[in-house]
Amino acid sequence: MRHNLPYLYWVVFSIISFTAHGQISIDFPSDRAVFQRDKNNKANIYIAGSYTKVVDKIEVKLTRRTDSGADRDWTGIKDNPQGGFFSGTLTDVQGGWYQLEIRSLKGGQVVETNRIDHVGVGEVFMIAGQSNGQGFRNDEADRYFDWGVQGAGDDRVSAVDYSNVQTVPGLPGIGSDYPYPTFRHVDSQTDIAPRGRSAWCWGRLGDRLAQRLGVPVLFYNVAWYGSYVGAWRESINGGRPKSIYAENTYFEPAGMPYGNMRDVIRRYTSLTGLRGILWIQGGGG
């Protein structure tokens, strides 16, 4: 999938007021981000941030955290940055799990440094379907037993930690601005944005994929409990599908459940890329 650089710039400028002063800031990617690799086991990593002192060059360095991938020595991504902001691209990064370091220079002398401890090139998946895809927390209020959900054991399994599941009134509608993506390791009760309620079975799947493929894995989850294929189709153009399981009950707000899939594609996978959709429909076909 083609990455969306205009949206990357919007992300950077929308959060720039929250960046630290006194050192070069990495505003994107954030820790534990994963970018979809291509058929040649490579991806570009887009990097953006800000700096506070007069500099004439921005460089980055990648160091492998595992056996997979290839170290990248200091590489320039921006010459003569202006206005306190920078963006650049580290091209053809091999599949792997890395520490990313960044530094600014003036006349060949290091001025500012920073790093993020985890960034990856690997596999990115979106989960869709009904409750067997969405999953449940171990402590759901309306459940009377512990699901025994296990988080990922492998450090390379990530998700965006955000949920718009309607536990209170005010669920975002289609086109709502998703927050800046904050990536997290998939622990037992980690939200998998925007609908996943826990690691469910996905933490264990992530372990198997990471160990078999040797690269990190990132999940998004748009599955919706009680949904059926027709509801996804009917909501594409903003329709308000009716539940086939509960009388006089509709998917809310209008345009759901498909609206979440569209927003994840627009807001998140436009930055990270996407391998494919894992669809679990079960008995709700």
C-alpha cells in the first residue's frame, strides 16, 4: 500500500506543540511502529520531527535488536533543514526489529541526539468480522468467567493502543479524527485499535508469525460483535444496518461497522502499509 506523506506531515504539525525542548525530537515514527515490507523484504521508514538549534544536517542510524535485518550506519535524511521541522525517508530497510537513533549536526559536529528503542519492518494486518475477531477482556462486566486471554510473548508484536468501543455515549462517527498512533506491545488486555478488546487470539498468532517469519507484526482490529457480512456492505455508503440478532437494534452510529475500516485505512495504514485483512465471521455470516 502506498504511504500517505501528506497525512504524515499533518500528524507532525498537529502534535508539535507537545514535543520536548532542548533536543531533537522524533515525532514519527513512535516507539514500536511497524512498516509493511514488500516482496523483497524491504520498506521505507518515514521520519519526521523537530529540532531547537541551528543545524545543517539530520542523520539516522539503525541497529538490529534481533538476528533479522541489517544494521544501517549513520545516513543523512535531510540537508539544511529550515524552520525547526524536518522530514525524510530511510529507504530500503530490510525486514527486522531495530533501535533507531537520530542526530543533528552543524559543520560536522553533533548538536542534538535522540532515539526510539523499537521500530520494525515486517507484517501488518487488519482484523475484521464479528466477536470472534474482536475478542473480549478477561474482566468484561457482563461476563461471569475469565477468558484466560494471553498476551504476546514475543517483543515484536504490536498494536495501536486505542479504542472507540461505545461503553459510554459519544462513539465517533465516520471521518472522525483518530488520535496520533501510540503503538504498544500486545499484552493480555491491550486494546487493538479501534475495536479489539484484548490480545484475544491475536497475541498468540503474532508470536507464531514473528517467530516463523523473523520479523515484527502489527495488528489493527475493526471487528464488531454481532456483525454480519450484509452489515459491512450496507454501511459502506453511510447506511444504518439493522442487527439480525437483536430486535429493533441498529449498528450505531450510521456508517458502522464499515466506517472503522475506512478510517483505519485513511489514518493508520496510510502510514504503516498493510499486508491484508484477516476476516473471522464464524456463525454470524
